[in-house]
Amino acid sequence: MEPVLEAVPNLSAGRDPELLDRVVRAIAEAGAEVLDASADADHNRSVVTCIGPPAAVEDAGVATARIAAESIDLGAHEGVHPRVGALDVLPFVPLLGLTIEDARASARRVGERIAREVGVPVFFYADAAEPRGRHLAELRRGGFEALVRGFPEDRRPDVHPENWARPGAHPTAGVTCVGARPLLLAWNVVVDGIPIGEVRRIVAGLRETGGGFEGLRALAFVLPSTNQLQISMNLEDAWNRKPFPVFREIDRRVRSAGGSVVCTEVVGMVPEGLVFDAGADRLSLLHADASRVLAPRLLRHVLGRLSGDAGVLASAVARADGPLPRGTRETAGRLASGLADLARWIGEG
């Protein structure tokens, strides 16, 4: 089984369903699988989650960058979400049979290709940056408008297009931030009954930078279409950090201020831990342990058995004396290692 890489392109366009359809088709044509595609008109932003072999996911990222650069004019863009590029953010996430170093290598290759093939300057962030750890917030300071006039001394792109003569970003496509990182939970909580100033105060205390939750980035927005108040968050390294305590603290603080939580929205794929912890809390479930959830345990059991069978098959093929169809030994070996990796990944998740 080939390793599995995830990419989550964020485009600065959330009001054009046709454009999102084009991106989804281009990703599929590159050989990656689209797990989720969503658009938000208030943020004027679309987010796509895709997975596949690294080479296919890399090609999908470049294809998305090309469509974004051809179709999106940031000079005419309006939306509540901070942005610096048409393809604003392109993170790569190692899922199966890959390390963060592999994701970093993919990010660096794709960043070079976007600059060379699409003609858009690129910043690297998170584990793709050198030195590592650069945050998106520092790259987005002042937005597209601050970069199109000229790059500040402390924010020079990591990769320029060849023969780049402009002092700043691409005049319509801006820049693209390409990163490598662990799994991240992007989610929003809508609240009611308190003023936006109070929501911003709550958000400031929730962030890691404000002494709140480790790995939590958060902003407060007023959504123009509904006049609702939204807490928009990213929880980094979602495998190792529980999101439900964050929600519970939001609920507590909003209620203490005289308001209420209206709803929660997950952008992209929904982590099992969020749903299980929320359900266990709402039901006051005794002995709430995620290891007791049937479906993943059954899947792990079946994969464990299949992995053992595949290992026996791979050993038998390796010992075979007679001629075998071309590629049989390699296929049997990949099957055995892939099933073992998958079983281990499910167990760790």
C-alpha cells in the first residue's frame, strides 16, 4: 500500500460554486481523492480536504494553485477571514506511512513548483519553514493589501517566481503560504446574547498566546449575512489534544457573560474524539472510554487479521521458487506493510 498524504487547500473564494467544482475536478484528475469541500460566503473562503499518494497530492496542490491564480482577484475580494493569497494556505499532513519530514519535503517541492509554474511568490510556514515554527498570523499581518505594495523587510518570500521584478505580491493572486503540520481541527462556534467586544475578550483568553489552551488559535467575527457572532478556531495537533474541553470552556464563559452557544461547525473532516466526548458528556455516560466504541475496534480487529494473512502471503511469495507474474512480490510486500500501517494508525488515532 502506498503512503497517504493529506492536503487542505484554503482558497479565498466562497461565493463561486463553479470555481469550487473546478478545483474538485482538478484534484481528482491529479489522482487524489477529495474527502470534503465546503464554502463559506461570509468568510469568502473555500476549504478542500484531499488525500492520496504523495506525488498525486502534490500535483493536486499545484493544479489548485493554478486555478486560484487564474480565477481569483484579491483586489476585489471581501470577506471576514484574513487572507494574503488566492490560494491562501496549502498545508500538507502526513497520515499513513509518512513522517512530518516527508510532509515537509512535499511542501518544499510544491512551493518551488507554485513559484515556477504558476508565478506566485511562496512563504513556507510551520514545519515547512526554515527555521521551523513560523505561524500564519505573522505572515498575514496587514493582509494582501500590505504585501501587494511591497514586501516588508521582515517578510520576504521564501521562493520568488523566476525573473520576478515586482516589489511585492502578485497583483491579483497575492502569495501562497505552503506548510507541513500534524492533523489540525478547524472549527467555528456561533454564540448569541453578548456583544462582539465580550466575544473578543473571551477569545483572547482561550488562545494559547493569552494563557489558554495549548495549540489553539482563535478569532472573533461578526458574520454579515446573519449578524451572528462567531468564534473561529484552529486546534493544532488534533490527535494529541482534546477539542471538547475547549468547547466546554467557551460554553462556560459565554453563559457567565449572559449569552448562549447556538451551534458548532467543523470545517472539513470531523474527528472521532470531538463527537465521542460531546456525546459522552451530554449523556452523562458512565465509563466513557473511546476504546469501547465498536466500529473502530471492529475495524482494527479485522485489519489485524488481514495484516497477519498478508504477511503469510508475502513470506510465501518471497520463498516461491517458480516464476511469478511481474510485480507479484512487490505487491504482496506493499499489501502486508500497508495493512500493518493502517491497523497501527487506527490504534493510535
